[in-house]
Amino acid sequence: MQPTPSPHPAPPLQDHRHRRHSPLHRGDREHRIVDPGRTLLGLAVLTVGCLFLLDSLDVLDAGEAIANWWPVALIAAGLLQFAGRRGSIVGPAIVTGAGTLLLLDTTGVIEGDAWNSIWPLVVVAVGATILLGRPRVSTPADAAADDTVTATGIFGEPKLRTVSQQFKHASLTAVFGGVTLDLRDALPDPSGATITATAAFGGINILVPRGWRIIVSSTPIFGGVADKTESVGALPPGAPELQINGLAVFGGIEIKHGQ
């Protein structure tokens, strides 16, 4: 006697092997990435807003608080440069050291003659670091095979190039400076690549080869995000894909094929 077939057949087994290539998964991966430059900028704006809100409620004097503690933003910017540096530590050390000394001065820890004695020592230390530092030997134009790139330009202009054939993500931040990322010899990961670019009173250049599918989402605030790549018509379904999320605050971000 043969078994009677069930009126409710079992659902077919799902194959999850290709899930990592789906657009939804790429979006989930993008949301999990924390961009340090944008986080720093957001915290700074949020803090200023909270201070003025507390000032309106007569809890504190926002002007006095900002005058005393604004060097904290400079220290945070220096630490951000340390986290994303490639090469010499002189630049980040100067920014962090200057912020620390200014904080000690604005909060009254250093007064009068003590300040006059300390800042020349800082200049001497910076000069000694430059003289004694080992020269850095690298491939031309700072080329690297990094799948993930972090670059921060604060009062400077780092220029980076990656030749990764599975490029995944870049975090670019320019504050009173500039950043250039050259991807013309790279290739995105098969699941796509993403870039978060944050420019505040600065500029970011992203160089890409022809034939890539560029998807740009931007938030310009007294700034601009410009896609200057050439339109070559419809691209094949398997064309390399790069998603760029740009935030420009009194700054600019450009995506183009060359300098």
C-alpha cells in the first residue's frame, strides 16, 4: 500500500549560497560600517546644538563652554588622523599635541610663564622628530593592495592609490584639507564596493576607470557632490559597481576619471 501524499507539500529548500551577492546584503553590510570622520563631524554638530539648547534653558553659558573646550575637537581630529594614517606620525602628532596644549590653556591648567616655556619645547620636539624620523620607502603614489582604505586629510592633503582586485570599502574624510583616492588600477569586489566621503571645509577627489557603474547618494549642505564620469550608455549586468555616499558641508566631492 502506497502512502497518501500530503495535501500540504513541504516548502522547497532555499539555497543561501548566493545571498552575499544580493543587493539587500550589500546594503546591510554598508549600514554596519561606521565612518569615523562622519561620526566625528556629527558629534561636533550635535554637541554644539546641545550646548545652545542648555544655554536657552539657563543651564549653562554656551559661549563660555565652547571657548573653554573647543580644543577637544582638535584632539579628536588628531586621533582620527592617527587611526587612518599611512606613513609619518608627525602631522597627527602636531594636531593632537596642539589641541592638548590649547585645552590646557583654555581650561586654565597652564597659565602665564608656564605656557611660554612649553610651546618652544613642542617646536623643538617636532623638529627633532622630522630630523630623526626614518624615511619611508613605498611604491609610487602610495599604491597599495588594500581591500579597505581609510584616509583623513585635516590641514593636509593625502593622496592614495589602491590596486586591490577585490576592493570593498573606503572611508574618506577631509576637514580644512583634501583627500584623493585613485581607483583606476583597482577592481571592486564581486558583491560591489562602497565609499563614504565626508568633506567639511575641504575637498575629496575620487578617481575611477571608465566602465564602472557609479551610484551616488549625496547630502550637500552649502557644498556639492559632482559625478563627472562619462556616460557610456547601458552597462552590462556584470559591470563593476561602486556606491558612493557623500556628505559635503561647505566643501566639495568629485568623482571623475582623471585629475
